[in-house]
Amino acid sequence: MTHAPTQTATTLTDPQLPQVHEPRNAGMPLDLDWVARVQANTSAIERRAASLPGRRTVKKTYQAAWLAKAITLIDLTTLAGDDTPGRVRRLCAKARQPVRADLLDALGLPPITTGAVCVYHDMVETAVEALQGSDIPVAAVSTGFPAGLSPFHLRVAEITESVKAGAAEIDIVISRRHVLTGNWQALYDEMKEFRAACGEAHVKAILATGELGTLRNVARASLVCMMAGADFIKTSTGKESVNATLPVSLTMVRAIRAYEAATGIKVGYKPAGGISKAKDALVYMALMKEELGNRWLQPDLFRFGASSLLGDIERQLEHHATGAYSASYRHPMA
Amino acid sequence: MTTREIFETMDYGPAPESDTEARAWIAGKGPAFGAFIDGVFAKPGETFATRNPATGAELARITQSSTEDVDKAVAAARRAFPGWSKLSGHQRARHLYALARLLQKHARLFAVLETLDNGKPIREARDIDVPLAQRHFYYHAGLAQLLDDEMPDHAPLGVCGQVIPWNFPLLMLSWKIAPALAAGNTVVLKPAEYTSLTALLFADICREAGLPKGVVNIVTGDGRTGEALTTHPDVNKVAFTGSTEVGRRIRQATAGSGKSLTLELGGKSPYIVFDDADIDSAIEGLVDAIWFNQGQVCCAGSRLLVQEGIAADFHARLKARMDKLRLGDPLDKSIDVGAVVDPVQHATITRLVDRNTEGETYRAATPVPEQGCFYPPTLITGLSPAAPLMQEEIFGPVLVSTTFRTPSEAVEIANNTRYGLAATVWTENLNLALDVAPRLAAGVVWVNATNLFDAAAPFGGVRESGFGREGGWEGLLAYLEPALKTKPLKPVDPVPAPDTPDAPGLDRTAKMYVGGKQARPDGGYSQPVWSAKGRLLGHMGLGTRKDIRNAVEAARGAAGWARTTGHLRAQILYYIGENLSARSAEFAARIRDLTGVNAKTADAEVDVAIDRLFTYAAWADKFDGTAKSVPIRGIALAMTEPVGVIGALAPDDAPLLGALSLIAPAIAMGNRIVLVPSYAAPLAATDLYQVLDTSDLPGGVVNIVTGDPADLAEPLAGHMDVDAIWAFTPHVGAEAVEKASASNLKRSWVHDGRGIDWMGKSGEGRRFLQAATEVKTIWVPYGE
């Protein structure tokens, strides 16, 4: 690949996390030859994914440090019909202080926050207000989330509204039908327009991989969205019957690697839905480290879309600090 | 490091598996170990150290078993044999099931002990070796259970002497012991001297399982012990996994001994990547192919063949992947590549790589521990097929690579080797995969995967990778023999020239039959053939090694026969039968003249010959492969393929039927054959070529070289372009034939001094078809 996209550097505020920022992905012209060449052998990908948990593990202090890191990678999420400002404020408070301070002290860790808070558009203002002074970005799911079947102009307008309301990150949903019918041009155009509407806000492209049918489609859709300028590619809305899986993740991070090899641009990855155990989070982090490198273990390039993961990590951290297994009620709820 | 520092560096850190229990077992049962004979551990004799290759530290002391120890072990196995073989299949199944369960219960102990002794990463011992070993015993418990019903008229061979390598100590033990026991044999097994510990632990669990004394015996020691075992006169079956060099010595040493032999030897297996493959997955596959077990795998995909157009990109991505491999303490759970087994092996790998002057050598940019037997993952690109490293087995973490242009060229390069164990093909094109897989000279082919193993799927090689299969019903056959009616084999010599020869009017000269044409003997000598009553029947050309050469060349040239359909081969066999039938009176008369039998006997022989042709015409499209039930989403096809060129020395008795009983199964399965007919009565076979000529059989498929088998057997058995040798002539001893066959380790099927009743059912059937075919296991995982 010889495409050299123009790079737009952005400056973000510097929160307490060791944030490092890369040039944003400006995208590149749609390269249909490349898209057509993409292969994904499901059985082989599944075998690699199945053996990964047995190939890498972290123990003791290392595990504690990795779990603390995992917290900084979480997009703490609430996407429920019964969300209220009160509920969202509680979530934001948890995002600011995800782990009891005494536990962090015991483990010798600095104060940490989650990577972001992720809500629906109507809750953006509340979240931004609740997180004021924290440097925790607010992410808004958008574009007719989760199905993405509302009128196109309304989907674009929804992005604009959320950005206006203070969202720093927009999680858009792609039109699955474009993938399922092989209409890559349409997918590219749609993504490009979403990206433009986001302006300075970073855009995460939700592929809804559980609805794309094949890993080959996942790989191709990943590539097209990156060509159209996605800052992140993300597996799922959390509303499909199958959400983030290791084989899907392997497929997508390999696409990220190929895109970087061709363009020099690092695109972020966000698995979402179904990751609720500390142990699972560690496997995903090992996957990122193995396939893409340590650079993808920072919140500007890797996020977990999760709601219940934090609770399990808190209990594991207390186990590290005390040597005794913990109980969920010992940790403040969101 | 502090939590805070790790939070920044995000290193993995150490994750050691505890070796406390394994060391406690060594201390408790050892630390010096004697052989396991007749259900008890003998007192240690002269011992040597077994070491942890990752540290060089001594783990235990192992007895160098003496010839007397081997004698005792074989005697114990012999004593145990009658009782064990008389158990019902179900009773043996219960024992095998108990062993499987105990392997499961002690899984971690086996895994840790294996890693300590061998240096392989604990992940591999824990997730691959030990589960596969368990699976092998479960599967063979099932075979034992079904054996009585499914394989009646088969009997175990007796005492098996088994010698296994150090790369998969427990797994190879399982591959050897499980089928032997299931079939009703008893066993004396010798583990490799570097890695005896898991075999001794297995001996320990045999006692826990309540296995009868003497059914399994373990003798430890080096090659001397192995030699004493494989040449022991009271051993009926030798099974060996190891180097081609030692395999060849065993072939020579056991030649003519009547011992059944299976060999699983070296390889230089091709790993072919087409330009439409899922490249990242193909690269990940290489990690499992050549960096699995430090590359010390007989079927390692060690020869990378990449389509030229993608080679540069492929190599660049491969190098990046190599840099991610972690070398180090094999007991660490996050280690990809452990220690090679011994400093001797390390020195061999180093020497082979250092000697290479071609191409570009890349060593993974990953830290290599300073202490211990560690060799970095290495890739050598830009080699030509002529480079020694493209031909020689390195048996280490070293991958060599070349490129190809077309599928046919890929096959040609892949097959340009003395070995034929395994092959891997990566392509997303089903047409291409299923076209290429059958064309590869290998016993196992993996499509879009590599190093998949299962007890249900036959494993084994062709060419100098050995013969025999392990796994599945096919593997069980290597531990059974059909119960057959045989009679002592007596040579029939040509009728000597009478004092007053009766020479008839017009000379009819029988020539040899080579490449579909009649050929005069290269040496220019002939010998008269006299009837039993002293009448000159004609002459037979006295063949020499050059006639053998010409015939083999013609047979090799008729490769198209292997690609014809079973239906077509059936048609031709029926046609041969039809034409023979039309001339049955003439053939019967010939038999009477040559052998002096009465008309009834001669007629009967011709009738059975026609019947036999029909039998194999029937089989031509029915000796099916099977789809194995392996635990993956995918299929493992055990396909039957022709062996290739078969050299056959026909029996003396039944001069027509004996020859046809070898020719028909061979050509029915797609082989070409070079036949040396009955010495005493060659004209019954040479008359056949007129029948063959009129039956649409392509030239070169059947070749007939007449002469003294004593002169022809060795050139034929030793010819390196012959893939199997069948010797039923009483004029040549089995020893000479099998010794000569070691040249290219061809499969041999020789008489044991007893003759087959060609007129009866024992003269045909599956046994012949199995000898005429190789089983190739093609693994095709699927899923989109």
C-alpha cells in the first residue's frame, strides 16, 4: 500500500492518565482491490483465539497492574431505556473513582479513572457536567443506535447534536446492509460523512459484528471504515445476540495492523459487550499486546465497552491487596 | 518491579508452573530408576543422568538397561501374552479406559515432568501432549471393545518391541502402547535416553490401573538397549519412531527375521502458501508448524514455499511475528519456545545452520536466555531446492524458504525430497486445495491448518519417512495379523534339459514385457524352458539388473494410471478377465505343460484367475477411504492412494494365478507393477502380455521381467524408484529382499517361509488391497 493520508494532529487535554496521542486517522481513498483481497480463515482464526489464553498469563503484582490498567481502558457504559440524570451522575461518580482509594494505596497505584463514560445522546449534557474537571471524555452512541435504520440525515444530525452537547467521542453504528450486500462504496461514503460530522470528536465505528455473518465481512468492513477515517473500530452495540468475541477481535486487530502497515496510522480498537470478567479483560489485553504491541494498551487506542467488568476487577484487586477473596458489596456501586 | 512500574511497562512478568510435585515424585520413586519389568521396578543398574535442558541440572539417574534386562523384559512380556491376548476385547477396553482415566487424573504431574525432562513449554505439554495421550487411550479402549466383532479372523502379533524418540515422550508412548494393547499384544518399550521420566511415571500408573504384570515393560537406556530390543529373537513386532538413519539400520537388522515392522521417521515437510491465503493465519500456522516444540517435530512444516508474488510481504510479516515469540524457562506459562532437548541437539542445529552459505538468515529479535539449551527462532529465505538445508532435516526451530510460481511448480518443489511425512497447504480456494492435497507425496496433509493430530486419524509417512500408520483402524492393523491358512513354501526349480530334447517345429519366443512392448533381455542370454515331460516349450530371456532398470523406468513413466478412475480400471480388469476367458484352454494347456498338473487342476487355476480378476475389478472402485470422526469442525479424510511402483516376485506354485494375484490388486488400486514371474514356469506369465495388449491396458502399467529371481530380487528390492516390494518367490530369502529394501525404506511384503494358498480366499482380498495402497489423511477444517 502506498497511500499516505494527510495527518491531522489534535491536541487533547492531558488527564491524569498516561495519555499519549497519535495523529488522527484522516482516512484514504477507498481501495476496492485491497478490500477484495482480504481473507479471513475462520477455523484458523478460531484456533489462534482459542490457544491465546493458554499462551499468555500474568500473575501476582503483574496481574494487579494489568487489572488497574484495564480499568483505565473501560468505557463505563449505560445504554438503557430507563436511564435518568441521577443514574448517569452515579455512573460518572464511579468513573471518577472506580476503585476504593485504600485499595489503590495498598497496591501502590496512583489515582485512576475509567477511560470514558458512554451514554445515549440525551444523557450527554448530564454526563459532561458530572465529569467536569475530571478529563474523562463522554462518549455518545449515535446514528440511530443500535440498528442505525433512522433517516440518514437524522443520523448525521444526531452526531452534530451530541458533539454540540459536549461529547468528545461518538460511537456510530454502520449500516449492516451495506456490508451484507457488498456495497463497500456506500459503507465508505456513510462512514466518511459520519466522520466529517464528528469534527474534532473522535469517531468509533461500531460494526455490529454479530450481524455481519462472516469474519471475512468483519475484516472487510473494518478496513473500509478505517479507509473512511474511523478513529476506532468497535465490535458491537451490546444489543446483538453475539457481541465481542476473541475471533472477531483477532480479525479486527489484524485489519488495524494491516492498515497501519499501509498508512502508518494507528487506529484504536474497542471490543464491547460480553466482557464481564477480569480474566477475560486480561486475555483481550494480551491479544492487543501480541498482535499490535504495547502501544495499544493505552486508552487512546484501546477501550473496553463494558458495564459489569469493573465490579469483577475491583474484587480481584482487593484479593491482591489482602490475600482474601472479596465480595461485591465491599465495593461502591455505580 | 512495583505495581506502578508494571502499570507503565505492561510487561508480562514471570508465570512459573510449580515443579514441586514432580520433583517429589522423582525423589520418592528415584532418584535413581531401574527398568520396569514384570510389574515391578527393578533395582537400578549402571545409570546415567537425565537432565533438565533448560538449566543443565541433573533431574534423576536412569538405568542403562543391559541385554539381560531386555531378555527379562521380553520374557515377562512373553509370559503375559497368552493371558492378555485371551482377554475379551471388553476386558482389555476396561484396562485401557483405566489408563486413560489415570492419565487424566495425573495430567499436571505428567505435563510438568515432561517439561522438566524435555524442555518443551509447559503450555504444550499441558494443552497438547497430555490431552492427546489421554485421547489415544480412550480411543483405543473403544477399538479394543469393538475389535472382536469388527475384525474377526485377526490375531495379535505377540510381543512388541517399541522404541520412541525424545520429542514427544509421553505422546509417542501412547501412540505405541495403546494400539498394541488394544489388539492384544504385550509390550516392551524403550523411551529415548534423554527423556525417560514420563515413561517411568506411566509404568507407575500401570500398577495403579491394575494392568496384569508383564503386559507393559519399560526398559531405559540408549541405542544399545534399543538394538538389543529390536533385534531380540522373541520380539514379533518392532515399532520405531525416530530418525531415518536409525530406522534404516533397524530395517536392515530385522530383515528376514519375520518381525512385523512399522517405522515413523524423519521429514522435511513442505508448508505451501498460495497468494489467496489468509496470510496472517498462515503465518500463525507457521508458529505451530516450526516453532512448536522448538521445531523438534518429525512432521514440522520446515520448508516454506510461498508464491512468488506475495513472498516479500509474507516474509516481512513473518519476521515481525517471530520477534514476538518468547523464549525462556519452559515451566513459564507465557513461553512460546523452550529449550532444545540436549546440548548435542543444539550443536547439531548450530552446525547445520552455520554451514549454510546461501540466502538470508534472520534470527528473531527476541531475548535468548544465556544459560541452557536455547536456540532462537530462525528463518532462512531465498534458498533454492538445491541448497542442503532445503533437503536435510534440521530438527530445530529453523525454517527455510523458497518461492514458486504455479500450483504445479509448488507440488513439484514440495515433492522434491526423499521424505514424505506431512504437508501443509494454505489457500482460500477449495478447488486448489483439493487438487493439490492428493498430489503431495505425504502421509498427512493439512489444509489451512498444521500439526493437527487425533487418535482417530491415521498418521505416518511415505518414502523415507517410513511406513505404517498410527491412529484409527488403520493403525490398529499394524498390530494384528489375519489368521490365514498357509503351507510350507518349497521352491520349484526349472525342469532340467532332458537327454533327448523334444523340440517342436516353429519357435515361439517369449520376450519380456516392458512399457507395453516386447523386449529382448538386455544381456542377450536366454534359457530354454522344458515341459515336465522334456518337451521344449520355448525360451525365457534371462533378465539382468538393466532389464529391471528399464522396467522400473517404464513403470514410473506410466504415472497417468494412478490418476485414472476406479471405474476405468475396473473396466480394463474385466476386459482382461474376458480375454483370458476366451483363451482359457490355451492357458490351461500351458499350465499343464509347465507344471505337469492334470487338466482339472489346470482348468481350475485358470478359472480362479478369471474370478480373481473380477474380484479386483469389483474392488477397483470400492476400496474406499473414510471420513474420520476427529474433534474439530472439519473433516479428516483418510484417502487410499496407490503406493506407486510395486516390484513383485511371483510365487512358483500356480504360475498364472500367482502372478495375477499380485498384478490384479496392484493395478486395480492404480499402481504400476514390475513382475518377476515364476522361475520354473515363466511362460504362463509371459503369455499374459498378449492378453494385456488386447485389453486396453496402457503400456508400462504391467511389466514382466523373466529370469532367475536370485539375480533379479536385489536390484528390484534395492531400486530407489520402486515404492514397495512383494516377494513370494521361494528362490530368494526374505532377508536379502528386506535388506535391499532399506535403500529407500520401501514397504516390503515378504514370505516368511510359508506359502499362501493362491487357489483359496487367502489369495485375495483386503490384505492385498492394503498392501497396494497408502492411507493419506487430509485434514480440512472448515467454517466461514
